[in-house]
Amino acid sequence: MPTYHDALAFYRIPAAHPGGMALTKQLLDKETIPATTRILDAGCGLGTTSIYLANTYEAEVTALDLNHEMLRLTEEACRQAAAEVSLCHASIEALPFPENTFDFVIAESVTAFADYEAALTEYKRVLKPGGIVLSIDMLQKQPISPTELEEVTGFYGIKQLLNETQWLDVFQQAGFREVKTLLSLSIAEYLQQATDEEMTASPHDFSASPAMAAIIEKHYQLTLTHLDNLGYGVFRAQK
């Protein structure tokens, strides 16, 4: 049965995380990223962030995803953009890299969809001492009824819908230091301040696959139902 991420790949929806590439660029602009910085794009999706990192900062980027179609599309996009990016098919719960490999781990709307405790432990393991993880993830802004919570977690295939405090706790439990929230917004708050560019969706032929279209429709339905309950957080932590 196709998943939400399968639908994102099918419709080639780039930078599906809230805030999109505008938010990603704002976060990266505040970091010091010299050329040859080693960066892991954990859960790279269609490779939009990987390409930006490689071509803007001349970083040594590894784009990792568990979805084969996402990686295929990333490879295609990198070729078209002439971006030098290494591709890796693996789970963020078991990263196939030695300890102390990367200066940065970028995780955009991916950690919540896995065993987040295992993933955070892996992020810390592969980071060099002093390395940084930047994570954008779904969170629960206000309590949701047990029935509605089960619907949300079941649809997205997530273990648990954490709130901001719980996210900070699991980062600290994984051994990170200087853990802080850079941004925390409900969907309603995000929509109120989103720019026209962020709100303009690329045209998609949703009639191409009724099954995939149903997944996207369900995503929109859940989003609109939980404008105040669901949101996203941006977290920065250091090894």
C-alpha cells in the first residue's frame, strides 16, 4: 500500500517540509559552512536541499533516503543541476557511516517518521565533535483526542506525535548539548505568515493515480482539521 512519502515522490513535490526551501535557506544562512564541509542530508526527498548545499556552499554532500524513487529523482535532479552529490540508500535508524564523519546533519521532516530515538542516536554518532544537527519536524502544538491522534499517527506512520518539550528531551537523551528550538509554529500560525511563494503549489495531475491522489487529499484533510493542534518545530543541537 503506498505511503504519504510514496505520494510525494509520485507527484515530485520538492521541499515538502513546512516553510520549504525559504526556511531551509534562512537556517543555513545563519550557519558557518566553508567549502568541503561534510553534510548529511538525512531523508533527502527529491534532493532540493542537497543540490542547494552542493552548489551554493561547495559542500561535500551525501543525500540519503530509504525511498528508492526519491533517490532516483534526486540523482536525476543532481544531474540536471550539475551538482556533485553522493547518494546513499539507507535508513536514518542505521546510518552506514563511521563515527565522526559529518560536520552537519540536515533532517527535514524525516525524523518523526522513523524511530526518532534511534535516528537521533545515529545522527550524534556520525557527527564530528562539535557537529551540528538541524531538524525540522512535525509536532503536536495542542493536545489531540486519542482517536484523532491515532488517525494522524496511523496515516503518517509515525511512532508518536511529540510536542516541543518532548522533542527537546529526546535530543538531550541522545546526548546532544546546546539543544534549542529555533522556531515552533502551528499550521494556522504558519499559514498566517507564509509568503505567496511558499503558498504557491506546483501544478500536479492528481488524476494520474487515484490511489496517490487519495493520499494527498487525506493529508490536506488532516492539515485543515488540525490547524491549531499540529505544527512543526525547528531544532538545533550540537554534539
